[in-house]
Amino acid sequence: MRLQVKCSKRVKRWISILFIGLTIWIILPVVSFHTPKSTVLFGRNDELIGATLAQDQQWRFPDNHHIGDKFKEALITCEDENFYHHIGVDFKSTVRAIYLNMKYGKVVSGASTLTMQVSRMALGNRSRNIWNKFYESVLAIKLDILHSKEHIIRMYANNAPYGGNIVGIEAASWRYFGCASTKLTWAESATLAVLPNAPAVIYPGRNNKLLKQKRDRLLKKLYAKGKMDKQSYELSLLERIPSSIRPFPKKFMHALQWTKRISPGNATHTSLDINLQNRIQSIVSNYSVKYRANGIYNIGVLVMSVETGEVISYIGNVDWDDPNQGAVDMVQAKRSSGSLLKPFLYAAMQDASYITPYTIIPDYPIFMNGYAPKNFDHKFRGAVAANQALSESLNVPSVFMLRSYSTPRFLSLLKHLGMSSFSRSADYYGLSLILGGGESSLWQMVGAYASMARALETSRKEAVFSPNIIKGGTLYKRQDMPLSKAAIWNTFKALQTVNRPMNEVGWKYLDSYEPLAWKTGTSYGFKDAWAIGTNPKYAIGVWVGNATGEGRPACTGVLAAAPLLFDIYHLLPKAQWFQTPSRDLEELAVCHESGFRASKRCARIDTILVGKQVFETEPCPYHQDVMLDETESFRVNSSNYPISKMVKKKWFILPPQMAYYYKKYHADYVVVPPRLSEGKWNTENTIGIIYPSKGIAITVPRDFNGKPTEVILRATSSHEDEVLYWFLDGENIGMTEIIHQVAISPEMGSHRLVIQDDKGNEASVKFTVN
């Protein structure tokens, strides 16, 4: 009975001990590191192209899962030769160390294993005493049980100090030797293996003589153990210890900072081509020298692959260290888009059945809600074909097109194409959106142009994507392309004909001519110069200007950005032009003069290739059948002329405002003859009021003395020799011939302008004066 009681107590005691042990084991923390990491950038060939300090100002690269074999051997030989034969604590070495230290009365031997050192580093390198040593030993045992030996080696290598503010084997390898730890030589591996013993006292550039002695002793030990052959040993002894720390490159600093924002504390293997980047950087630097003479200091360049969306060159600015806003990333900066949105509107207008590529668009002075757009050359052409308006980047026709398409609808399209920077309402942007009234970035713009090119080259609908800087990464923001292949093809066809800069003179006639669909943009006040080009393989974007927003003369897309664009383009491999999307195109008969879908009244007809949506466009509204007298000098009708003598003609008749400017550029344009007599048939309106337009609110300008100046009213007539009579609020204010302009000094309030000719034709408009 007593024996049973004693056995029962013994079992309970052991169960209690076991329970307490398990509880302590569970309570004991698992060794881990939660230190901040550097953001590290590698090129497409795995070369290091940049790194940032971690938040605690240490160079501590993200954990490396592939430690070099040579370094691993050097580390174990140096720190813990029995590493693979103990459970975190080497009891034999511990007993030996205690004996020697007691014998000599001082610390002459240590017994810390690699696993114990990992525990000590994780605990923050606490002071060395018996209690901390015991605690580290227990944690080391737990660490050894929970993790493999290879994992423990990685933990040590990734968190050991290597001198100064360098932590971890990968940061040390690149900082001292300019290579990954997997490519270290035996001498380099031995050097880094001995560094953590006294990283504050001995490291490359400090006490090199002592460091070399320690390294050579380790090399000798490695040779003695048969880890390296005699020749490798002798050659390793001859290798020099680095005399200084290697600086990290700064040419990719803007790309590095951008990556840090989207993926902080990680090692990112990018698609950036360091060789191409260096060549483009050289070109940018050369242009910058020239531009600085004009007070232009900043340039941004982005080059990406159309097929993959990968960015192969990212130049955020001329020089990161330049005091003239060099650190500002002009690839990501939001800037006025200038005329870069016109191609998207041109394509959208075709898909929405508004135009064919040759439809003539009005190009005369307009005033819409106080907004008076002008073409860059300050000329008006009356009417111009849509494709010509795009290739010549005419502003007024673009505004007419956007008014037809509507700003809200266009804004929705831009967002679908990935341009999230247009975050305001359609009312905020208004019609000025098409001329740079909104802001976008080189990153978004190049992505949108590349998306169009990719849609033309692929059979997949998911063609809209954002640029991707991560090598082999998945394209993000993928969406269906809202524009048809046919519309994109005709858009690129128009952009291919844009006249190239002066250094490309004769490009159309060269056998080596490489086609490129490209577009320039210039913001108001010459603050931003853009040029973006694409072919089936690459999309290139260039921005030139001042990050401060200061405008400078000649800072235009054509003069400043385009030459740089083409110099970069010629660095890239040649590419064939886009294949014609034959399945998406059909022949359409269009009017030769108006470019609209041909009607029965059109005199001459052309055939063009367009998408099926264009077949729903309006038929030509400008051709009419007119009846003339025998001399073809007057228009007649059955009430004033014999039917048998009438001559029927197809006539191209433009509205007065359009005709007034159109005939200046088209000598073959003939004004329709006047009617033979007045009467019920004389109902056409031959008078067009150019200014003021309907509903406009005029603000009278003042001179330097603050006195109101005159306002110039302008009109036009279909007949050059017509006399026009002007009436303001019922009072005659003058008559005009040939040049129809009248200067007035209007009073504040509402007014009504009426203009008449000798035949009774009349035009009127209401406006207000503020």
C-alpha cells in the first residue's frame, strides 16, 4: 500500500515537472526578427541598381533564402565547427569553456554556438551574464528543434552585423564586394565570416591589416579541412581586402523611390535594362546641357514593352542630386496633359459613329461659356479633315469634337484607359480637357498609348494595363479595351504621318525609315513639353520642362521633347509596323470634299477602310442639288425660270463661318451662286456671326489707365461682295464690306445683335456684357 502511494506521488511529481516544463517551453518565445528592411532594386539581369536605408538607418537587405556555399562553409568553420552535431547548445564545448575559464581566472574560451548567437541577436544583444547565457541557451535549443540547420544559418547570416551600419550578408556582399553572396570568392567569404566577431573595430577600410590576418587564418583552416584546393588557397591569400565601402548607384533613384512606395522593405527584381538606361541617361544629360541655357532643368523618360507592359527604362529626372528639383520624379508627377488626349477622342468619335477619318471638322473662332480656344499657329482653316486635325494637333477642331462627344463621356473613357489622375468632375474640366485642362503623368499616359498598341496586336480583349516595373510580374488594372481595333488602326495611321522634328528631315524618303505613331503635347504657358510614340514593340514617353511649373520659350512638344523621343527610339531594336486588322475593317464610300459618308448628292466619292461603327455616321450634309440658269450664274426655281432651261448641279456648300476661312486654303472652293430674285425661295442664311456667339458673357477689357476698351464684333458672309448692315438693340451701328468687323463700347447688361444684307438675309445673337 505504502509502495503504491510512493509510486503515485512520484508519478504526480514527474507529471508536474513535465507540465511545468511544457508550460515554460510554450511560454518561451520563438526566436524571430522583426527589424525594418531596406528597399532593394535589381535590374532585369539581377544586377543591383539601388537600395534605400531601412527605417532605423541600417543597410539591412530583405532576408536572403540562398546563402552561398562558400560563405556557409567559412561561417561554420569560423564560428561553430560542430554546428551539425548539437541541438543548439554544444555541451562538450560548454564544459571545456567552463574548465579553461576557471583554470585561468578569465574568459579564454567561449562556447556560443551559431544558434545561441542567433538567439542573442534576436534578444537585442543583452549584457553577458549567467542568467542571459542560460536564457539564450534554452531559446537556442527550442530554435534548433523547431527549425532546420539551413534555416538557422540563414537567420544568422541575414541579421549579423558586418561593420558600421551594415547588417546581413547580402548588404555586406554588395557594400564591400559589389556582388551577391552566392558569387563570393573564398577570400571574400572568409572576410565576411570573421567580421561579426568585432564589427565595430574591424571591417574593410578599418584595421585592414588585422582583418587580413584573421581572414588568412580562416582560409588556412578551410584548406586544412579540405574545403578548398591548394591553388584556390594560394590565390585567395593574394586577394586584397577592400579599402572602402562601395556606394550604391543613383541612376535609378527615382525608380527606386517609386518602388519603395508600392513595395517597401522588399527586394524587387525589375524589368529595367541597365545598359539601355545608361545610354538613355547619356542622351538625356546631353539634351539637358542645351536646355539649361533656356532655363529648362527637368526631363522625364519612360520606355516600356508593349507586349508585356514591363518598364525597361525609367528616368525620373536628369540628376537626382541636381539642386534644380532633381529629386522630383517627373515620370510620376501630375502635369497638364496638353494635346496628348486627342488620339483617344479621335478613335472614340469613330466608334461612336460621329466621324470617319476624313470627316471635315469646323475650324473657326468659337466662344463657349467664356472659353475661346485657338490653334497653336493662331490660324483658322474653316474646316479640316479629322485625321489632319489630329496629325497637325489642331485645337479648335478638337474642341468641336469633344462638344459633340461630351466631356462626361470622354472622361469616363479616359478613366477606363487607366488615367485615374482625372479625378474631378466633367463640369470642372469642361471642353478645355482636350487641350490640357486636366493633369496626368508620364506613367499613365505611356501606359494608355501602349494599351492601344497592345490591343491592336493581340486577339485578347484585356488590353488595358498599367506599366509594370516588376520583372515577370502580372499586369495589373487589366480591363477590356473600350476602343475598337479599326479605330485604333486609323488613329495610329494618322499619328504615323505627323511631321518629325528638324533632325529627322527627309524621314519619309529614307530606306531605313522606321514607322512610329507619335504625338506631342504642349501645356498653356509653355510649362510642359510632351512626346509619346509607339510601335508594336515599344512605347516611349518624354516630358521636358521645369518641376516648379515655370514656363519657358520653346518648351514645346515639337522643339523640346520630340528630338529626344526619336534619339531614344533609334536606340531600340527595329520593329515592323502593325498588321492591318483586315477582319475588323470594311470599305466605306465617303464624300471626297467633306469626308462624311457619301450621299446621292456627293459629286466625287472615295473609298476608305473603317470599322463597322463608322457605317452609322451621318451622310454628307454639305452637298446639295442646286438648279442654275443657263449661264450657271444664278440659282433659279420654277417660279422664276423655265424648267426646260434649268441646269442641275451638285454643289459643295459650307456654312458661312466655315466657308469664310475654308476658301482661303482651298482655291478650288466655289461659293454657290446667288438666287435670281428674292421671294419665298430666298430662305438660306448666308450670314454667319463669328463674335459674339450665342449666350456669351463678355467682359470688357480695360487699358493701362483702367478705362474700358472697345469690343470687336465679327461676322462673315457667303458672298465676298456682300454689304452687311449692323444693328445693336434696334439701332444701326454701321455697315461693312469685305471685312466684316465693327468696334463698339457696349454698356453693361443684355444686348441683341442683328446683321442683315441687301437681300433680306438676317442673323442675330443675344449676349450680355459684365
